[in-house]
Amino acid sequence: MVGFPYTMNRLSGAIISFLKWSERYTRTDMLYLASSAFWGNLGTISVTLFSLALYLVFANVLSKETFGTYQYLLSLGALLGAFTITGMNAAVSRAVARGFDGSLREAIRFQLAWLWIPIAAALLGSAYYALQGNIPLALGLALVGIGTPLINTFNTYSAFLVGKQDFKRVFLYNFAINVPFYVVLITSAFLTENPILLIGINVGIQVLGYFVAYRATLRTYTPSTATELGTRTYGTHLSVMGVPSTIALHLDAVLAFHFLGPVGVALFAFATAIPERIGGLFKFLPSAALPRFAHRSPEEVRGTIVRRLFLLLPILLIAAALYALVAPFLFALLFPAYLDAIPYSQWYSLILITVLTQILVAALSAHQRVRQLYAFNIASPVFQVVLQLIGVVLYGLWGLVAGRLLGALLSFFLALLLVLNRPKGDVR
């Protein structure tokens, strides 16, 4: 027993020495990256396993029509969530990283004050469906329209923790939310095929969970009242410019529902499920990079970011290729009712390149390059919407997948161009 701690200390010392040695080649704080990667990936892996279990149950218990309707309503909720002040998360992370802890409470109050916009839009949409005689969709839209804005608001606690670089607590709080969420939702799928009831359970548990996590963050850190001038303005800028991006991100399910029906939505959801979760394994990178970018000059970032992206690119492509190889076996094992989705899913794995784009956007956000962010968040969704709309009309589900991939590629090159171009002046 005495030798075990000694062996572990030697092993940890060797790992630290290796990470320090690798910094001469990567020119990156590898200890910080490894720490954030550990907690970020631990959280992502746990969520991936939970969500795959949920998809496994949904694939074998729910009909395609029920699941397609459920996914359609979730996408409508996400579209309505675009009209919340979601940009406050990046603004809060930046402000907290610079020592302004009071930004958390300020951001929550500000977001709550503007929740009437998405909720009013949801109720109008719900009234439309009710007048059309589609009461299930009317009720479902009302539920996601009220729940999603509250989820987006209280989720700002995680932005505060990211700014504090407390990635361990981000994982612990998210895990505490996800365990009851997935357990209850999976259990509910065995008890009901009513998509409206499933939607109500989904949003209800999340609202409660994120509110509790927000209150726990306040108790743990007792943030000061110090706020940074311009944080609300910057968060509003990010929110407004993020509306087109969020619409484009979730429009695919809406297009699939209207052009291909609920079964088309279900096929697209399963085609994209695993590639999106593989991409989630790398999403800690933009969150971890933003506080570091905020402490460096734009010139320093421009001088190193291309090299770092090209170090990451082969890893993303290898991950996509490996998934494409094993996808037929995974679907046969996990989702036998959705074997038709395999070829779509194999090609969709190339969506992993969006991780590079997110890192570039984090660099723009860290230095409040508002004009460039507006340019990206308007042009990128235009690429996505136009290509996906043309694709689904002309080629159905294949066109939807191709439009998403081509839009992602164009967005990457646009973000890279905006980061590398030296700004002539920004609106602050």
C-alpha cells in the first residue's frame, strides 16, 4: 500500500514533465489545457453516454412519428431561445476572467427582464396552431417557449464558472443536473408515447436543475458587486448577432418536418446524433481558450492561432474517418430501426470541423471585435439557411446534410479571415 501513492506521484510527475516539455513545440499552456480538457471531456463523456442511452430507448420504444414530433418541438424551442440574451454567457465569462464577479447577477437580472419577447412569440405561435386545430403542437410550443428562455437564463452560472476557470465545478453541477434529467426522461419514455408530455418533462427538469445550480454558484462564490462597464452592451451585441446563427443551427429539423414529415426529422436526428456528440468532446476547447485569449493581445493571437488550428485539424479528420468506419456496426447494435440513416451519418461526421470555427469565434469574442462578430454571425447563417433550403427542396435529406456541411466549411474560412485581418476600429 505504501508503494501505490509513490507510484502515482511518480506517474503524475512524469505527465507534468511531459506536458511542460511539449509546450516548447505547441507554445500553449499544456497544464491548463490538460486540466480543462479533463473536466470538460469528463462532462462531455457523461452527457454523451446519457444521451446515447436516451436515443437507444427512444429508437426502440417510440415510433418515428412520435420521436420526429418531439424533435421538431425541441427545435422550435431552440429557435425561440435565439431571442433570449444568450450572448451574455460569453460576456460574463470575459468579465469574470477580468475580475468583475458581479456580472453574474447583473446578467441574470438583465436576461429575466427581456424574457417576455420569446415567451410572447411562443404564445403567438401556440395560438396559431390552436386555431389550426393542432392542439398537441400548440401545447408543446407553449411549453418549450416558456421553458427554453428560463433554461438559457439560469445556465449563465456555467459562464461564471468558466470565467473562474473552475472547470471541475462546471462538471459537477452539470452532472448533478443531467442524472435526474436523463433518468426521469428515459423512464417516462417507457410509460408514455405522448410527445407533449415528454417535452413538458424535458423542460421542467432542466429549468429546476439550472436554477438550483445558479443558486449553488452564488452560495459557493458569493460574488462581489463589481461589474465591468459595457458588459451588458457587449452581451446584447453578442445576443443580437447570434440570432441568425441559432436559427440556422436549428432550422434543419424545421425544414425536415415541413418537407419530409416527422419521419424525416427522426432520420435526420439519428444521422446527426453521434457525430454531434463526438464533436462535443472537443467543445471544451473554445471555452478553455476564451479566458486565455482575453489575457493576450490580438497580435499574439493572430501569430499563433493558425498553427494551433492545423495541429487540431488532423485529429478531427481522423475522428470523423474512424466514426464513418464503425457507424454501420453502431447503428446495427444500437439503432436497428434507423439503418437508413447510416450513410447520412457517415458523411455528417465531417461536421467536426466546426470545432475550429468555434475557437476562431472565441478569439473574436475575447477581444470584443464586435464588427467582425456581426459580419460572421450574419453571413454564416445565410450560408447555412440558403444551402440547406436549396438542398432539402432539391435533394431531400441528402441535400439537407450537404447544405449543412458546405455551410460549415464556408463559415470556417470566413471566421479565419476575420481573425487574421487586422481591425481598423471596433464598436465597443
